[in-house]
Amino acid sequence: MIKRKKKPTKKSQSILKPIQVEWEDHFSIQGWNNTIDENPVIVSSVGFVLKETPKMLVLSQNGTEEKVGVGNNIAIIKKCIVKRKLLK
């Protein structure tokens, strides 16, 4: 007999919160240059909030409903965040 997986409950669906974050990224310039663009690069990342501390925000691009696993994580320094939006 094949066991079917239970449908996710509202509680399990709300474990991971999707968010869009825009942040200033660091960059490097290789080779010889006589001009430098002083404007920071703005990056947009979308993911699930795994952890938030006073200094860092950790996002995951992939996650399971029951916290079995996450993947493709990124830690963003909060001082670099210029915009954040909670997604539905």
C-alpha cells in the first residue's frame, strides 16, 4: 500500500516568509583602469527569510514546507539593504 503525503497545513505554509530585498553590493574592477564608477551596484534578491539578526539577513531561494531543508542561501549585511518588501 502506498502512503500519500499529507497536504500542507496553513501552519506549515507560514514557516518560511517570502521577501524581496534590494541591497548595495560590493564589486571589484580587474585590470588597469583610469576611471572608477563610484555608484554601488544595486542587487535584487528574492527568497525565504531563514534568520535575521541585528547585523544580517539570511535568505534561501529554496525551502521545504516542513523545514526539512533549504538551499541556495545568501547572507546580506543589513547596512547594505536599501529596500525590502514582504511578498504574499
